[in-house]
Amino acid sequence: MPLKQLSKLIKKAAQKELLPRFKQCESSFKKDGSFLTEADLAVQDYLQNQLKILWPEYGFLAEEMSDEVMQEFLNSHSSGFWCLDPIDGTSNFAAGLPYFSISLALIKNSRVELGLVYDPIRDECFSAQREEGAWLNNHPLEVSEQQLPLAKSLAIIDLKRLEPSLRQKLVLEPPYHSQRSLGSVALDWCWLAAERAQVYLHGRQKIWDYAAGLLIAQEAGCMSMSLDGEPVFQLNLEARQAIGAVSQTLFSEWSDYLSDYLPK
């Protein structure tokens, strides 16, 4: 699968349908309370049409479909489909905050085979292919061997979706040096892969949020797990809790801190 061709396609979608609408389109709320803009639908329509022309053998799943349509799709297309989040970080996009992305993954035989996450503001395209590695703008992306201890690490933490007792512990007894909450799951995983942060915790992410970014982080050498002790990726519509770190040592430290919230 040509990652360079897909990268060009996603960049074109951003230039044609996304960036011209940045700070210039109205937003509305979906039933779950999340934002929806005309840019979401424009990017989705553009990429769906182009991908169908280039690879007609694969189906297409996108966040802006209804839950009923998505579940029926998953039940019948596990052999190969595109999974798209046309704007991951729509609330940032709608507010004019420059932290959002287009996230695209190819899922075949119940696992992610490749993923691309494009940040159009910084013109950064993160990509990965299973067992082939990860890249940032065509440069290999791999976490370094020398790592900071947890006490010196920067963490990306989404507090609002965590249970209250864990939120309180993180506020009162933070084990890391500093914490950020940025607003795009796909980019969060990519920034972990690029070591712009060292540990990660998120309480609720859907398959279209994490599929591409998670593969990129894993192929760069990052460790990950859900708070139920299972792999983060699951071929269903359930929201997943996720922890991550840039090394096994740091992941062990982070898991020890979170041990009260992990399976015994």
C-alpha cells in the first residue's frame, strides 16, 4: 500500500476542504454532545470518493456515520476497510485552536495494517505500516533508548473522561513533571511517538480516534494498554481507555502508579 500516495491524498483533502474552512465555518452539536462542522462532512465526502476510486475493494467507515450504520458495517467488513476521522479535534477546529488532524487507517482481518495522521497547521504527516516502522514526513520515527524517569516526564492526560478518584489522585499526587490536555487523540499518539511527551492517559476514545495514531506509536516503539489490561485496539464501537509510554521502563513506572485502576 503506497503511503506516499495516501499522504498526498490526505494533504490535498486538507488544502481543498479543511483549511479554507478553518475559523470560517459554523458548528453544531451531535447527539453525543460533540461538535460537527461542514468541514467534517466535506473532508469525509472527498476522501470517501477518492479512496473508492483508487481502492474499490475496501469499504469505508467514518465517524460521521450513525452508530447503527457503523455497527452493521463492522459486522460485515472485517476483511478490509478504511477507518476515517475527518477532523480529529473538531472542537479545537471550531474554536480556532490550531491542534487538529485528519486520521486514516486501513483495517484488514481485524487489525490495523497502516495509518496516517496529518496535521495541516504544521504540515506534519505521521504514518506507519504494520511491522515496517513509522515515519514523520518520510523520516523514520523511533523512540530513543535514553529516557527520562516518570518524575521528569511530560504527560498528555485527558482528565475529564477519567473516573473522579483517578482525576483527584492525578491532581493531588502527580507522578510526572508536567501535564497537558491537547484535544486530538490521533495527534496525542503521534506526539508520544515523536517524544514530545513521555506518558499518556485517556479515558474515552473510539476506533476512528485511535486506530491510525496507535499504530504509529506502536511502530515507533511506544508501549500501550487499556485500563482493563487488554490491547487498546478492539474491532468494535466501544470507547476505550488507554495508557501509553515511550519505553518499557517508563511504562512500568506509569502502570505502577495506576495500579489501583488496573486488573489485579
